[in-house]
Amino acid sequence: MKTVTEIEKIAPAARDRRQRVQSASTGLLVLKELAASGGRATLTALAARLGENPAKVHRYLASLMEESFVTQDKGTQQYVLGPQCIAIGLSAMRMADPIRLAEPSLIRLRERLEVTCFVAIMGNRGPTIMRFEEPGLPVTVNVRAGSVMSLLWSATGRLFLALLDEKRVRKLAEEELAATPAELRAQLDGVDPIGQLQREIRAAGLAVVHDTNLKGISAVSAPLFDANGHICGAITALGATGGFDASPDGLIANELRHEAAKISAELGYQA
């Protein structure tokens, strides 16, 4: 049993710890609202967003300025995210690896939908599978981690072709188109095969294929975006055409969209 004197000695220390934690929490809320305001805001606007007294918010801003988390624009008097926030953001961005962040999503998709799924990034030779997950009863396909996907005939490739605006990607697609048999090429637009494909996928926000890259296999692919809004990866689900719902608004497509949005948010993307 502690004596009254011992309890009285402990109580101020506990209160002090609680106050420090509360102060840190409020300081972080100020930073979050400043970031949500586009990285700069006046004291009045910031206090209004927080629902706090301007004098209280000013005290926290002054503390944050001392540690270079916030600076003040002398011309506009607006408060701006400072160099320490930039340094922390850059460190977080360097750690934002789409392959690592996609792993939990692939496992959830495999377990929830019982489909084969993978994450791919754009490599020198084309979209390359980096992580591959199969359900208990896998679909037999001749792709694995390290496989390079077709830009024109795979859902993954079409997604990169539509959303990665680079000359080298277009050149690879044109080379692939030139080597495509006439009967397969006939599935594309006769006037602007690549351009029409790009427009359709950009409008849908994901890519779908039926029996094009692999006979009897359908697939859906959704994009992963980095903090700059650029596609940095794709997550794809595939299965046997007869029992695989590859419709753009189906269960599989919606689950892919949800997981892709979650990964993109972790990569720093704001829709």
C-alpha cells in the first residue's frame, strides 16, 4: 500500500505526462490541418478548421516554428509547412515501396475471392510481375514472378499503356502491334488501335481482358498511384473465364479498386 505522501508525489508526474501527450496530440492536429489546407493557411483559417481559439493555435504554431516544422511567410503572414516536415515526407516517400505495400492486399484478395493475383511494375522490357499469390486450387497459367506481360493483350499491360505516358512504352506497344497476327489485331480499333485502347481504359479506371493474353483466362487490373499521382504499379486478379467475373463493375473489379486505393493512399496519393 502506498502512503498518501507517496501518491501525492506520483500524481503531479502523471498529470505532467498526460499534459505532454495532450500537447503533442494537439500539435499534430495543427500540422495535419495545415497539410489539409494545402500546406499553407492563415491563423484565422487554421483556427476555424480546428474549431479552436486563435490564441491557443498560435501558441502551438510558435512551438512548431521553433522546431522548423512550420515557417511563416512574411509577405502574406500565412503559416507554411517547414523544412522538417519536408524532410520527414521525403523519408516516408523513400520507404513507400508498392511491392511491399501490396503484399497484404494480395493475400486478402486471394483469401476473399479465391483468385490468383499479383502485383507488377513497369520494367525495361515491359510490365513485370514482382509478387504472385495463388489460392488453394490455382488456375494453371504460365506466368510467375519475373514474367513480363504483354502491353496489348494483358490487363496489366493495357493499364500501363493507358496510364504511363512515356515514349518508350508507346514504342514497345507499337513493336508488339507490328508483330501481332492479323486475327488478333482485328480485335482492336482499325484506325487507332493503341489510342482507342488507351481512351477506353482511362475512362474505366481499370483494364479488363477476356481470352486475349492466355486462352481461357480473364483478368482485371487496377492501378497503384504514387504521391505525385503517377502510376507506379498494378494489382491484377485472374481466373478461368467461365467462373471469373471480369466485368468492370463486378465484385472482383470493385475489390481490386478498394485495395488499389488503399495501397495508393499508403504511397502518399491523394485522389
